Amino acid sequence: MTQAPFATHDVLNQSPPFEEIDLFTADAPLVAAVVANGGAAASAELSDFGKHWGSAVMAERGRVANENTPKLRTFDARGNRRDEVEFHPAYHELMAHSAHAGMHNSTWTADGKPAGGAAEVVRAARFYIASQVETGHLCPITMTRASVAALASQPDILAKTMPVISTRAYDPGFAPWWTKRGMTLGMGMTEKQGGTDVRANMTRAERDGGAWRITGHKWFMSAPMCDAFLVLAQTRDGLSCFFMPRFAPDGTVNAIHFQRLKDKLGNRSNASSEVEFHGAHAELIGEEGKGIRTIIQMVQLTRQDCAIASTGLMRSGLAHALNHARHRSVFQKHLADQPLMQAVLSDMALHVEASIALVMRLCRAFDRAPIDAGEAAYMRLLTPAIKYWTCKSAPGFLYEAMECLGGNGYVEEGILARHYRESPVNAIWEGSGNVMCLDVLRALGREADAALAVLRTLADETRGLPGAAEAIASIGQSFRRPDSERIARLAVEKLALLAATAALNQVSPGNAELFAATRLAERHAGMYGAVDLSDADRALLARALP
């Protein structure tokens, strides 16, 4: 008797991999936001970048770099202290591609001045695309780019380091920075007893001739294989900022002793460490006792990147969910044609479109801040508000994207589980949600007239849209209340939503009206798809992914 053949290994009704995609041109909201904010001339090069990062090869590098996590090698085979971190080659390949694209330096001139034009917007588009593939390696890319703003407080050190920072080469060798083809920089601020309260830092700096010796610790120091770090330490004049290289001027390994690498929920391709300094060589950056003022220039830029990366993660979640829904059949219809799934996906698409319009508008403010006081005020007031809203939106959004794929979204073979684990970090690092709200309140207190001018501009840019006038009034009332700190989260979220509406209105007025109607005129429901977008579903989804 003949055994009946089994077809259990025939693969049916599964979506194809979301690979070999131009991640720029396939993202109409991104293209429109780049154009609206001055970056139209870069469209061709961004398309080339989008094709490269949307390839199966780059997707595989992202997967492998996260599955093969960094390892700390404290000593060499002969017992010499080395404190090296070993990465999989895939991580180094990602770093090399990002450096080649200038994501670590393209917003600066060769002498460390702002590049001007639309450099921030164009670089942000690249960063947003790369974050959809692999986000962990972007940590040292971000900090290297941002460090230049702090180094500007010390022109002699900036002049020495910029020739190496400004190359588009990635050099992973463990060697003194001044001998390398390119360099990366990290940052060490928080300590065990202080965390966000860096004024509680106990690490001490003592003069050593023209330099300093630093003794103490950092509870979190990211990207420990960087060639140098900006570190906060106490002097007799107060908390100060220092440039601490991996190698001392005589070529010996500096006394930077890593205790362990953090075992993190996500961000696993990137190393984060606990470290002790045992009289480590360093040089003062900026004024002694003015360390926070110095390093905050760097922090402002890293916060900008947190918002960009979170938006990129949400975009990737949406794209993978849409790709799946358009190929997966349920009850004799594609998921994407089921009314309830359309409602969910279109609401998510609207959120992403507003988010990318908002972060690109913020990047335009960074571009124009040196020459436009109004844009500088926008940047100072809205950077923490935008980081707050985009970064805290991402985990819930990515959970929803995972659910669109069902069980396939939950398993580690797919990218969405990694994105989900990655997503909380941007809300936690560089200032958590409460810190962002307090920073908005501080900006309002320090620059009340400038902040009021920003609010007036947002009112003009959203005039006539549903709920906008009421939102402006509510924001003003909230920030004037004597207990404004207690309700700051509500006010800051409303401020971000208003700014997103204004930014989207410059890109897609019809979708701005939908966004305002569902986010300003009404309190958006706790779940995506629990709003009525009437007949806009298909248009939103076609715009999100052709």
C-alpha cells in the first residue's frame, strides 16, 4: 500500500522578506518631509543610500551583529591590562558603512563648524533609514557627531581632533587616536549614586601639570571601544567636562578599567559598560566648573538622534506590518483588505507620517539655528518635547506592529522582536520622560518671550485645523499654573502633538487635518485603529508603502 505524500514543508500564504527595497523612495512621507525642509537636492544620493541599506546583505549584518554580542577582554594573553571590547565583523561592517556615509560628521565642516544648508535634514534621513536596519551601532555614530559641539568649547583640542573625526573612514584598531584613519567618541556622565542627577557625581579630577588625572567611576559608559570619551568629574571649582583618550600621550593604555559590559534588554550589538578610572589622563574641555553647560551641547544633539531613531523604528514596524498584511490571506481576503486591519494600519501610518514630518522640521531648526533666532528657540523648546513624544510612542507602536504579524512578529527570526526590545532605550537614555518635561519647563522659564513666539508660530501654522486653537489655549494655561510640574507630561505631549500637526501641515495638509481631528480635537484612543479615519485608509496606506 502506497503511503500518501505529505506537504508539510510546502510554504504557503507567507509574506516575502521585506528586503531589496529602496528605503528612501518607498517612503513617500519621508521624501516629502526631506523636500519640505530643504533637502530636495540630496534625493538621488538618499535613494542610493536607501537601496544599499534596504538590501538583504545589510539586513543580515544587522541580524548577525545582534546575535553575536560584544565581549570584554580585560587582559591580553600575557596578563597585560587591555580593556578591549571584541565585536563580530558584522558590527564593524555596519560601522564602516555608516562612517562612509558621513553619519558621524556630515553636519560639520572640516574645522568643526556647522555645515549649514540642509546638512542636518539630509543626515537625519540617512540616520532614520539606517535605524530601520540596525540601531545599536548608531550609538557611537551619534556620540561622535555630537561630541564636536562640546569640543568647540576647547578650540585647541577641537583643532587637533577634527582632522581625524572629519574623515569618512572607520578604523576599529586599538591604537592612539592620533595614529588612526578615523576615530569615534563616547560619553561618561552617570554614576551609581546619581544617575540623572550628575551634580551628585563623586568622580574627582586633579591637576597634573597641563593635564588632569581622573579617579572614580561611571555606572553607564556607552561604546567603550571609542577612541576617546567626554567625561564629567568634580574639580575644586565644581563639575567639569574632560576629554579622556583611550591612550595617554606617551602611547600607553590609559587607566580606564572596564568592570563589565551591561546585560541590556535591547541595543545588544552595542557595548555599554561600567568603568573605573584609576588616575586616568584627561584634558579639560571648556571652563572649569561649567561641565554641564559644556556637555549639554552634545546632549542636545544626541536627543535629536533619539527622536530620529525612534521614528525610524516605528517606520520599520509599519513597513513590515504592511508588507505582511498585503500578502497574508485570512478568511479568503488579504489582511490588508480587511476593514479592521485597514483601520489599525492606517492609524499607525498617520502616526508615523506625523512623526517623520516633526523630526525633519526639528532638523531644519538645527540647520538654521546659527542664523535664525526663531529657529534656535524652536530647537531649544521643542527638542525635549519631541524626544519625549516620539521615544515614548515607539514601544507601544512596535508592539502593535508585531501583533499585525501574529506569531511571526513575536519570534526572533523576524526583525520586529529586535525592534521591540530596542525601542525603550531612546526614551531612557539622554534624559528620561520626566527629565524631558522638566527641560521644557526650564526652557519656558529661561526664555519666556522666545517660547511664546514659538507657540504663536505653531498657532499660525495650525490655524483652522480641528482642535488646534483649543490645544494652544490648554498648553498656555498648563504652563502658567503654579503646579505646572505636576501636569507637565500632559502639557508636553500636547505641545508635541501641536508641533507635529504644524509640521505635517507643511507636508500633507489633508493628513494634517486627519491628525489634528484624531489627536487634538479628540483624545486619541489607547489603541491604534480605535478612531474613524473615514475614507482615508487606503490613501494613507498607499502613501506609506507603494
